[in-house]
Amino acid sequence: MTLEIVTNNHWRPFKFAYTMPVEVLLNQFDYLGNSDQEGINKAKEALADGRPEDALGAFLEASKDWGGLDGYFSYKGHWYHTSGFTHAPKEVFGGKWSGYAGDSFFSGVLIELADDGEEYRVGTYIS
């Protein structure tokens, strides 16, 4: 079985939490800041009350201790965080890929991290 990897090889900078849609942070990444679940709940309440700026502020405050304020990116309409990737074995994916996140048994997303950790390159694998 052959592994096909599709990428455009472009480097992109990661998104910071404060530049992302607050709805995405609270609906997809609220589990990342478990150290302050009360703060996450306040952020969700503010969003439900129609106060997205307050919701973002509460999310950032609740998340400041765990270091997850960067490392976000969007690929093919889905948002990801680097913490959602598993180490990519060289024997399977070749040497350049840093991690993978499977979306089915036969396919998923690959990420390559720049040496400085500020940029990424992303691709899709299909077997």
C-alpha cells in the first residue's frame, strides 16, 4: 500500500488565540485550558449574551497559565492546534513531518514545524 502526501509546501505563521474567532476557541478548544474551567464557563456565558469581546478576554485570561495562546491554524476549513498532533514516525511519513492527526483509518493531516516553532507546513496523507 502506497502513502500519498499532498501539500503545496508553503510555510505559514501560526495563529494566536487573540486573532481567532472566539466561537472556534470556545466550541473546539475549550478543553485545552482545563486549569481554569470557571473562566472558560464565563467566556461561554459572555458569548451567549452577545459579548464576543468579553468572551475572548475571559478565554485568554483562563488560558494564560497553560501556554496555549498560539499554535492554532486552519486547514481545509477545519481548525487545529499543535497539541492535537501525534509524533510522525519517519518510517511511515518520511523524515520531514513533525506530527500527524488522523481523520480516518486511511487519511489525515500532517504538519511540519519550522525550527523556530513559529511557522508550519501542512499536508494531507492518504493510504
